[in-house]
Amino acid sequence: MTDQAMRRFVGKTVLVTGAGAGIGKAIAEEFAKEGAILILVDRDAANGEAVAASIRAGGADVSFISADVSIPADVADLFATIAARPAPLDIAINNAGIEGTVALLEDQPDANFERVVGVNIFGTFQCMREEVKLMKPRGAGVIINFASIAAHVGFAGLTVYTASKAAVLAMTKSAALELARTGVRVASVSPGLVDTAMLDRFFAADPKARATMSESLPLGRPCTAHEIARGTLYLASEDGALVLGQTLNLDGGWAYVKS
């Protein structure tokens, strides 16, 4: 297979939210390898600009827009900018998300619920709504939302996060049914434990628990961000054309073993 044949996204415009670190950064890097035109979004302007510059140095067409997907004005400005571009939006990866406070249910503050729901549910919803407005009139597009394996198996200390990601799964299913005959395909990804800064934060107070958890996984280790990214590219490609409303569990078999 030639290098050109492996570049599935040449000329395709791809939006990636939460692209300043972790899985979002890896997704952007993998799309760039395959010729995509990238629009990267993150609320951390310094990290986002650094990722964009790094990918751009490799020859990719990359732009960065600073935005917090939980803030309506930011989302409105973001999509006004995207709509004004000459090329249409082909693929949207709604990856922006936060884990919030790790704490027992009775110790969870209201502010944590509001912030996690604001980013993970409202932020995903707002982006989806604007993406559909751009894609539906063209009769083409792919929207991939990021859920979590936690929505399938639960996770002690992350009740709010888990609930928010279950909501992402439900929104994905409903949107996929609504849009199935319009040419816009909606699906989701449910990563398992991934070796990122989010995982570091979760186990910061108990490194031994991280080692124990890793050992209990079928692979004996967390997934890498680039493994998640490559699975996401499959889902966004024509190879994933029949995956509609479903979630792709990229968890190294964790949910299957626990079920």
C-alpha cells in the first residue's frame, strides 16, 4: 500500500476539541499524518497553540482557536469562524472533557456537578448542535463524541463524571437516529484507562492503586493516547461507515471482562 493510499483524510477539514493535551493532542497528530486540515480547539490557549505549532512544523494545515465549550459565547464565536472558512467542516471530534473532583458521593460539591455537566454534557451538546447546522445542509459529515468506559462499568469516586459520560452516550444515540438519513453520521468513543495527565490526577493520592488497577487490566497496562486516536480515525473514516449511534469501546477489553 502506498503512503498516499494510507492518507484517508487528505483535503478533509477536521475539528478537534480538547486538543491541547492527552487524547485530543494525539488525535490531532494522527489526523495530520493522514493529510487532514485541522481546526484545533482548547480552553488552554498556551497548550493549544503549542500543539498547533508542533503539528504545523511537520507540514500540516493547522489552525487553533481558543474556546471553552461550556460557554455559549465561545461556542458561537468558534462556529462563526468555522462557518466563514471556504472549506466545509467534514469531521468533528468532540473530545473536550474534564473528570472533575475525585471524591465520595456524599462529599461531591454542587460546583463540581455544575462544572463537569457544563463541559461534558452541555459543551458536547452545544458543539453537536452547531456541527449539525453546518453538515446537514450539505448532506455529509461525521460527528464523534467522547464518552468513557466509566459510563459502562462505573467508577468509585467519579459519580458525576460517570453520569456525564453516560449522557454523552444517550445524546449520541438519539442524534444518530435523527440524522441517519441526512448523510450525517454520529457515533462515539469510550476510552478505558488511558496513560494521560487525567489518569495521573486520578491516582495522584495513591500511586499503588494505579499499579494495582493496571495489573488488573486484560493488557496489564493502560491504553496509550495514540491507540485511542487510531481507533478514532477508523471510526471517522469510510471504514466505519456502518457504525452509527454506537460507541467504540477502546479499552483493551476492560468492559468485556468486567461484564
